[in-house]
Amino acid sequence: MLPNPIKNFVDAFARLPSIGPRQATRLAFYISNLGKAKIRELAEAIADLANLVTCSRCFRAYTPASGQDPSAGSGQAHSAGSGQVGKGGLCSICSDSTRDKSLIAVIEKETDLLSLEKTRKFNGWYLVLGELSKLGELGPEQKLRLSSLKDFIKKELSGSAEEIIIATNPTAYGDLSAVTLKKELEGNAGKITRLGRGIPTGGEIEFADEDTLGSALDRRL
Amino acid sequence: MLPNPIKNFVDAFARLPSIGPRQATRLAFYISNLGKAKIRELAEAIADLANLVTCSRCFRAYTPASGQDPSAGSGQAHSAGSGQVGKGGLCSICSDSTRDKSLIAVIEKETDLLSLEKTRKFNGWYLVLGELSKLGELGPEQKLRLSSLKDFIKKELSGSAEEIIIATNPTAYGDLSAVTLKKELEGNAGKITRLGRGIPTGGEIEFADEDTLGSALDRRL
């Protein structure tokens, strides 16, 4: 019943997180009605994501600045033929000498990095792990990134960072991951901390659950 | 802060229905981590939507079958250079001679057509209007499609269809659109109807709102 291009689109996009077959079908028909020029624009916006490279230190995606020397980082910018997004040099955060290299936030997603940067209260750098399994287990890529962090700490920070903030979500799953990560990183930092919990700004005490309110009491200042 | 390819993706995709800037940002990073091959696959799935043509009678998108004679329809298959999805001949429903040409369902979206087809209870054809404004006003493209329908009724059905079903959603907005459409189509069919309202299969009387329950009483059989 579905025309082939619609079917292929639904197959490909329904696999993306938070897009199901229904939304994918609606999108497919919507996009098909936008006209050739808009369709091309959307296709190119996706294709361009392949131009991002991964920072060799923090593993976040970035576009190498045209004026930037790729050999500045420990890695080398190259487009990998293996179908992987290329490994790059250092991103703007990791190559910023005013950033405190001894303060590291371990995060799951690049969007978490953006949120933390918006606070303008963090002057360290990030290790982007990628989303952790719901059971708090580490995948092979995540283990690789953690050993890359430990190597950095050994070589550049004489074996111990000042502080590692395990910035996983304050959820049951995030707590589980935090336990795993803490075990994995023990001995690599003076302090291993997590983000504070409490009532969010704008929230009301009356409606806070007892766990949140307990945390708010513990962390009062 | 956002790398350019991510920013461009978010700009383009956040404009699509039911995708906001947050989901677009999460998708951008997720897709960028899929690797070059998967990224190309997604880009091609979008680009291929431009290969769909619009049925010259019902205006739904379809892929012209390779063996089909495009001159069979009143239109001519051609890829328009104007940036528009090409106008085609007749789709599989409109060229199906066992379908009742005198029974027409006016629908908003192609996904509504799919749902109605799944019932296997409708043997007429559809006029796909495109989503109507929340105020029930008709856009220029929608006026064009309605006059195309009226032309068809005049030429092929000697001025009057047997029945036109106005299959807009049973919501306040859908009701408003139905009023507009009914006014627009008056005199072109023996009957102008809407889909029945009542308690959905699996629903419970206890939880049905009084409007739904009232409709269920009216339409009992």
C-alpha cells in the first residue's frame, strides 16, 4: 500500500530514538509534499553530519575550523574509510588553555554538555561516554573512552585529576551507571562527585517527592 | 557552541511537524554517531521522497510503476523543474476500475487514507486535501484540489456524485473544517456525510465523555 520511497523512509527513520513508525510515516508524507528543493535541503542537512569529526580527547563531535592545525591534537584528522565518523584533533574546549584540565565531567550525551556549558559555571572539560545501557553496563566503546581518560590522567595529570564529576541523570538508571563509573574511575581523582539534587528553581516544596526534598535538606547552604 | 552541521540539521528538522528543537538536537548528535554509511542511508531515504509523483485525480503521492503508461491519466508524468514534486498520472486506487467513482472520501492526510484502506470497507476513492488550517480556512492549493474534484464530478459523474464523505477528524478543528467543506461541496453529491462517532472498540461506557456517548446513542443500530 505504501509507495516504496515512503516505506524506505519509514524503515530508516522509525529506528531513530523517539521516532516511531507512526511519526515516521507522517513525516514521510509531510516531507514528500515539501517539493524537490526542500527535500534536497533536508537530505543535505543529514549528509553533512558525516563531516563532523570526534575530538580525540573528549570524544565530542565538532567541525574542524578551517584555520586549525589538525596536528595540534594527539590524533590526526582524517576521513576514515571504515564508515566511521573521522577521529579528529582537539575540539575548541579541549584546546582551550584557560580550561582546567584537572576537572573532568563524565557525561552521557553531547546535549548534556551543552546544558552544562550554558550555566557558565564549569571551567573543566568533558568526557562524552555515549548513552549507557539501562543496566549501567559499559559497552566496548565506553570502556575505550574511559581508558583514554585514565591515560590522560596518568600522562598529563601525574596520575590523579583534582575532581571527576560523574554527571549522569539523577534517575534510577543514572544512579546505577554512576556506581559503575565510580568503581571504574576510583584512584584516578582526588574527589569523585555527582551533581547536586534538590528542588528545581520554580518548583514547589509541597509537590516535591520525599527523595528530592531529602536531598534538598542534605545539600542546603 | 553547536558545530555547524548540527546547527543546520536542527534548523531544518525543527521546522517539521512534531519535531521541536530539542528532539532535533538529540537526533542530530545521535545520527552523527551512526557512521558515514548509515548517515548516507538516511540522507538517501529523504532524497528519494522527491521521486514520488502526485496522482492527478486524488493528489496522493505514489511511485509510478515502471510498466505503467503515464498517459493513462489525465495528467502527464514529468519531473517538474520548478522544485515541485512532479504531477503524475493516476495512482493505483484511481486507476482501479473496480472502485466506485461516485463515492468520494475527502481526507486531510495520506495517513488517513491508509487507515481507511485498512478497514477494507471503503470501495470509493479519496481526495487528499492536505492539512487544513485550524480555523477551517482553505488554502489556495486546497481550493485547487476541490475545484479539480468538482470538475471530475461535472465531467465524469454528470454533475453529481452519489456520496461525498467528509472524513475530517471528530475534533473541534475537524468539525470547523467539515462545515467549510460541506458549504464548498454542496450541490455536488446526493449525500454529504461524515464518519460516525461513538465509543471506540475496547472503550468503556463509564469513561466515555457525554458528547461521544450522545453520538453513540444517535447512531445505534
